[in-house]
Amino acid sequence: MYKYATSIGLDIGRSTIRTALVRYDNKLIESFNFPYDRILTREILLKNILESISITREKAKEHNINPICIGIAAKGFIDFVNGVVTGPDQGVDGWTDVPLSNIITKATGLPTYVDNDANLMAIAELACGVGTGFTNIIYVALRSGIGGAIIIDGKLYRGANNAGGEIGQISIDLNGPASRTGIKGSLEYFASSESLVQRYITLSGKENGRDKKRGQDMRAREVFYLSYEGDNDAVQAVSENASYVGAGLANLIGIFSPQIIILGGGMSLARNIYIDKIREKAYENSLEQCHKDVKIVRASLGNTASLHGASIFALTRIDGKQI
């Protein structure tokens, strides 16, 4: 594959479809955002995806580029061999068992490949981010749903049915409440961005009275900002959240003792005090022999990671190789 071969990378977000033109040498040429109102059906989502691809191909002409394939980063469980989104539906009616690769390939004429977004973020960090030079990596996406990926000896560990790496579903408290997935005391239940907001709302009393609507509308970044300003409830909520994340990482360190743990997702963009607390708790709750050579760092590619990863995945697959 020549280094100027270019793919369209596409990320299906909860309120935005993002695309990018990425070359085989990992250079991102240009990226694009396509916000949409919260969609409810498979047909509308597919229509939005195809429209975003069409516009991206037109933009590619301005760079004298003709993309040769498409890579798609999707949430949930993916049959990556056949390009099928198996589920869960992510709140979109009919978004299960979707043969996405076949649909997009047929509509665009471009070979299309699909994988889980966290897997593709990990691939991107390995190929051109902070994971470059490492072979044993754990990637954790800290966001509304905690995702993850595991790379062993430079290869993505997929597990049975491509279901490996569901880091958010490990239990850190067997006596804890059940999450939406039915798992008691899961890392996701205690440490997701939604959990951070809910904990702040509870501590500050914004779940009642005149502040109720503001509490419902809050985002995790607002809680972080309040903690920087010294709001005691926000400081406590952020500290507790970091401790939970650290406990989850300690379990992973005990099992894998990776060279590096990469923290991605929106919450990883918080200030160093948050990352430092996570690192402290992860080391404190794992054996020294297991953690002494483990680096815990913030991801370097930001919100382009899934776009890079999707493109790298597609260009690798069309070249007849596997990741």
C-alpha cells in the first residue's frame, strides 16, 4: 500500500457524525462534523451516515484525493469480520444486527469496514499516538459509557465473539447497585461521566428545589470546572470518581501488568490533578511488582482518535492484513 492511499474515517457519535480523510501514513488531511438532532430510527441514522460520506467525498476532491475505502467506528458489540453492528441499539430503534459494511459498501461503491470505537481508538494510539513503541497496552475510554481495549504483543485482543475489553463492566463492588446492564457495582456504574454528575448533584442538593433542572442539564466538564474553582462538593465528587477509576485500573494491572494504560474519552481531558489521583489509587491498590513499570497516561489524539483508528483499520483490511 502506497503512503498516499486515503480512507474516510467515520465515527458515529450520540449527537454528531464525524468524518476525516486520513492517509496510509497516518496523516489526517481534514476532518468534518455533522451534528444531528437525536435520532430514533435505523433509517434516519443510515441516511445521515450516507450524507456525511457524500459530503466528505466532495471535500476530498478539493485536495485532489479519491478515497479508496471507509472505516467506521461504532459503539457496542461489532462482528468486525462481517461488519455487522450486533447491538445494543444505543437508543436508536432498529439499531441491532445491522449489516453496516454491506449497506455502506453497496451505497457508496467503497469497501467499508466496521469495528468498536474503543478498539479503534486503541489502534490509533498504538499506530500514531502515545502508545507508539509499546506492545502491551490497555486503553480505557472514560465517558458516559466506559469502554476499553486490550493490545497484547502489538495485536488487539478481541476475546470470544469479539467481546473482550469491556472494561467498564468489571465489578468493583459486588454489593453495589446494579447498572443498566444488570452488573452489580460495575466500574461504569461508579466512574462514568454520568455517575460523576449524579454524585455531584446528590452532594450539592441540586436534585431538589429550584436547582433541579440545572442538575439534570449538567455535564461532567462543568463538575470538573467547579472543582477547579474550589467547590467542595465538586472536589469530593471528582476525587471519589478518580478513586473508582484507579480501583478498576488496579484490577487490570494485577491481571495484565501492561507497559502502559492510556486514558481516553472526554473525562481524560480533565486537569492533571484528576489523572494524578487515578494513578495514585491504581498503584496504591496493586502489587508493586505488577505496577512498577506501568505507565498511566492521557491519550494524545483527542477526539480524532476514533477517526484515525477507523481509517487505519480500513486501510489495513483492504491491504489484506489484520490488526
